[in-house]
Amino acid sequence: GIQVEQSPPDLILQEGANSTLRCNFSDSVNNLQWFHQNPWGQLINLFYIPSGTKQNGRLSATTVATERYSLLYISSSQTTDSGVYFCAVEQRLITGFQKLVFGTGTRLLVSP
Amino acid sequence: DAGVIQSPRHEVTEMGQEVTLRCKPISGHDYLFWYRQTMMRGLELLIYFNNNVPIDDSGMPEDRFSAKMPNASFSTLKIQPSEPRDSAVYFCASSKRTKDYEQYFGPGTRLTVT
């Protein structure tokens, strides 16, 4: 099956710093999502981005499908950005939908 | 929209007992997914439904696990009998496949089996 690797596994930032999280995947995909799992465990949708670039406030994401990677940018980080960031990809087979495969996540801690 | 609703939020039970987790998907969504999150295995798909029909249950760990979706607005995941290794957070998610494939997750049920 498809492999999803995220880097770095852990990241510690000072409030106000910028960061880039990376997601590499081993095969072509039809869907890629970025999630933020907050300290209370809730999985929050950040981006649905199978290709191209999107921005939402201080966050932006870019997926280069042909090169099989996606990047999540966090600018001017805040303590509320702390948590685990997951990349998840879906690879559709000829039979139809294929399961969403999650990476192992990047654990981010933003200190005041 | 209220989002995906799960109940209970926390469940503590003794080994051997039956556990039932509940999920209400977002109205109008035609796909429903059950995931399990553990430290060892991360987030993994257990089963998913399309229009209330189970499509792929290959992720269900064993026969002790069963899932049903009697109608478009309700699904259950049952574990009988429960074991300590079933302790995990169980998420339900839903999506609507007419436009894109974005999945939306519920708050999860934290299950502890002692």
C-alpha cells in the first residue's frame, strides 16, 4: 500500500516563528488532506489539497502531486498552534474509493 | 451544521463487557468511516459505509468488532467481548462524494478497557 512519511517528527518553536512541515507519499494520490489534532484530541480539517496551493490565514499548503509531496506552512506561530499535524492521502483504485492513509504526524510545540 | 456527533465521549468498561459506540454523520453525507487511533498504530481505518452499505471492513481487527448503519443518520461500532488491547480513541468521519472527498471527523470516543 501507499506509504506516507512526515517530517520532522517533532518541532519546537518560539511564538512568532515560522515553520514548514513536509509530507512525502509513495504513489499518485487523488486526495490529500492536512489535519491538526489539538491537545484535546479533536481532528480539525486544515486543507483539502490534492494539488496546487491554498491559504487560510496564517496557514498555507502546497501539494506537488507529480513529485509526490505536500508542504504545510505555519507563519507567526501561536501557542494555540500546538498539537499534532497529520497528512492523509487517498489513493483511488479501479474498484472505487480507497482508504485514507495517515502519516505518523508532526508534533508541534509552540512556546510563549 | 452540527458536524459529526459521537457518543459517548468517554467509556470505561471491564474486560469481557460489550461496548457500543455511536455516530451521527453530517446530514447529506453519503460516506461514513470508523477509525481507531492508538500510540502504537496511529490512525487506522476500520470500516467504511457508502449509502448505509458496508464497503470495506478489512481493517476490522477481529470478529469481536462489528459495525452497522441502519439508516443515513446513525451508525454503531460494537465490541463484544472487549479486551484491554481495544483501549484507544475511536473516531467516526463522514464525507460527501458528489463534489470532493474531504472527510470530516467527529470528536472521538476514548475507550478504556480494564
